[in-house]
Amino acid sequence: MNEIAALTPTSMQQKLNQWVEHYRQYTNEGACASYIPALKKADLNSLGIYMLSDDGIQLKSGDTEQSFTLQSISKVLSFIHACSSHGISHVLEYVDVEPTGDAFNSIFRLELSHPGRPFNPMINAGAITVASMLPGQSPDEKVDGLLCLIEKMVGRKPRINEEVFLSEWGTANRNRSLAYWLKETGFLLCPVEDAIEVYLRLCSIELCIADMAKIGLLLARDGIQPGTYRHVFSKEIASLTKTLMFTCGMYDYSGRFAAFVGIPAKSGVSGGIMAAIPSGAAMPSNNRPDSGPWGIGVYGPSIDKFGNSIAGVKLLKRLAKEWDFRLL
Ligand code: GLU
């Protein structure tokens, strides 16, 4: 029996179960995010993964049922929504597409660079600018627009975790500093407090890893909904978003993640990671289970010093290597 024949959904599921149990031990080496008080309550040892392929293979293992707040994964969705509403070129007048290598909430480059355009939409400065330009007159309208987009993606309108929102709202001094700076330099398109409210409400949207896998698959399919074949967003937006995930999606570990894991992904400090594996991206290989696109959701709230799920990164690295998911 050759390698291809060995890779059935059943054999893949068995491997995934082994890997999840193996990598779960690393959850003890990280910690839950504590600077947002409500996130400290998560179960440190949770680890779960959900994978969805274009032709309907569903693999899931570990703690798959938990909902968690998107945190920085929401930056992917708000960027898609802003680009769909205003056009890519307009959005890029206010936020660039350059990686920084700095911490997600860093402020110092905003002053160093002229005219002060945030470096990319995957860091806080860029995401606060994007939040400020979402369509709608009030924070509620802006947030609701994004919830409606998510409804199209996952089939239900998600809830906002009010406890997490309030916990962040009360402690968001650094994000407020970023927003005041952006206002000063002309890169904030609504009042500071409104932008912060929108940004933090989006961070507090609750989804589960099955939803992440659906959105990842949609990105991998260039914005085309499985089943209806309708574009939820354009191919150009999908390409740009995946590129930003690949270059800037994993905090200041993004270069190493691209080099050693090799797939477009975005993480959040709550421990979620959403990945999109485009079709035909890998070299033809006996180990590749399926050449079609895949979407992946991972949850493991124990994070490393960069802000990424410590066991989640290891798990993705293993499966990207073993199943040839690497882009390059
Ligand atoms: N709401 C968080 C913050 O702004 C998001 C952090 C993250 O997941 O990167 O600090």
C-alpha cells in the first residue's frame, strides 16, 4: 500500500487525535493572556482543532466545542469588510501592508514613519484605523455590519461576549493611546471612543473552531461560498488578506511561522488560530491528503510570549509538514 492509499479521512483522523494528545502537554509551558482580565479564566490545558476540506472532509479532535473570543482574528474580518465596502485602494490609503516585526500593540513606529499610516491591518494600530472606517454612523451600526458579514460566512449571527468587552474597555489604555495618535495624524475616521468601542467589540465576538474552519475555507476558496458558489467577498480581497495573514498574521513570530509552518494564518491572544490552505499551493506530493483548499480552526488558550497558542503552533507545524500543506 503506498502513502496516498494510507491517507484516508480515517487515517488522518487517527493521526490528528495522536498529535492533539501529544501536543497538549505543551499547554503547561505557556499561560492564558492576563492583560485582559476576563481571558485569565480560560482552561489552560484546552487544545482543539477542526479541519474542513473543499470536498467535505471534516476532521476534529480535542476540545472542539468551546466558544472563545476572536481577539486579533477579528482583524482579518474587519479588513475584508472594509475592503468590500470601500474598495481595496481606498482602504490602503489609510493602512499599509508592511510587516513590522514589532509587538501587536506597539506605538513607536507610528511616530517614526511619515505620514504615520499604520504598517498593516493585522496589528492594533492598523485594525483600529480599519474599525474607524467600517460603514455605519454609530459604533452599533459598524459592529452590526461585521456581524452580518460573519453570518454570511458561518450561517449564524455570532454574539459578543459582553464580559470580555467590558474587561477590555476598562483596561484599553494602550489602544486608546494608539487611537489618539491616529486621530492626531489623520488616520482615524471617527471619534476616538467610537473607534475603540468598535475595535474592542469586534475583538469580543465569540466563535468556535468549526466557524474558524469555515471562514478559513472561504478564504482558501477565494471568497466563494461552498454550495451556493456566490462570492461573499472578491478574489482580490481574499488574495490580499491571505498574503497579510502569511506575512503579518502571527504577531512578531510571523516570519518564523511562514518559514517553518508555511501557511497563511491569524492568531488571537485568546488562543485561537484560523488558517487557510489555498488549493494546489503545495508541490504535488504523495503525502498531500487532498489537493483542494482547506480551512482550519485551532483553539488552545495557553499562549507563548508572542501571543500565539503554544500547542496550536506546534500542532499546525506538524500537520503542515506531514501533510504537505506548506505554501512554498
Ligand atoms: N483586544 C486585544 C487587544 O487589543 C487583541 C489582542 C490580540 O489578540 O492580539 O489588545
